[in-house]
Amino acid sequence: MISEISPEDILDLILQGTPEDAFLEFKAELMDPRKPREQLQANRADWVADVVAFANAEGGHIIVGMEADDQERASQLKPMTGDWAKGLADSLRDHAIQYIKPRIERLEVRGFEIPVAGWIVIAGIPYSEAKPYMSSFGNATKFTIRDGNRKREMAYEEIRALFLKGPEQQIRAQFLDEVLSINSRIGSIEKEIERLGSSWNTISQRF
């Protein structure tokens, strides 16, 4: 949870040169309205694909306002104003709700103040059993997954495996088993009724 993160934790990432990994990604900035429209659209598509990638893996955090060096280690803050951070957090959350299916429960995106330095935005993507998630932005629908310090598109077999593994699918499979079991019992009952009917006809013919 983001509430468990302190400003010191963020500054320690820089002091220790913490690299991006399967649970952590840094972005210097995102969805700056001063950018050309094409870049903004690319930012939006990339954002929802990043969130989906973490959700389809083990969850993690995306920190917006953190610069990384050429080895993808936290190097310095690129802070923003409080109003900007809060507005950006709202926009990023809205995009995740609108363009990611199914909805990611307990997803957190909020402005985060670093005293003296300024504000950043932190997104906390929880671990979830309700996989797979997909992003659908523009004309592109993507199933992505976090793989080390990168995201990649999932292979068909990976997507299928998650569908079969998810809780809803397990419920459906259980329901199907129950239906088949009921049908089997009904079939046995029908056969027994048919047998009894044949026996009754035989007895009736004798009299």
C-alpha cells in the first residue's frame, strides 16, 4: 500500500541506486499536456499497458517523477507541483479504469509529497488472482506481462493458462462438473424408471 511508503523510502532508492525490476518502474514524466497529441496518445497507451503488465504478474509500483540513469537505476527526482501531481494521478487512475478490463480492484494512484523536493505520483498495482487483464486503447488490445524490468506481450498459451487459472474460471469449471454430475444422476434415474416401466409391463401382460 502507498500509505506504507515514506518519503525516506523514495530518497533511499536514489541513494542506493536501486534499479528497475519485476516490481518497480521509474518514469521521469508522463502525459505532459504540452506534448504533441501523438506522443500523448502513445503515453496513454503505454501507461495502461504498463499497469496491465504488473497486474498480470505479481503486482508492483510505478513511480512518476523519478529519473533513471542509463543502467535504469533511480538517479534523481523530477518533481512537480502538488496540483499537477494530484491532477495527473486522477487522470492516470481514470485511464486505468476506462481502458483496462477487468477492473483492477485496489489499484492505487496518488500524488505523493517529498518535503522540500516537491511532489511525485506513485501507482500501486496489487497482486491479483483475477487474471488475465488486458488494455484496450485506440485500436490496440494488448495482454502484457512484467518480465524482469520490462513488459512484453503475452503469448497465446500464457493468456490461456491464466484464463484457466483464474477464480471465475475455477467456479465455472466447478459448476460444469456439478452439472455433469447432475446430468449423470438424472440419466441413471431415467434408466431406472425405464427398467421399472419394462418390469411393470411384463407383469401386466401376465395378468
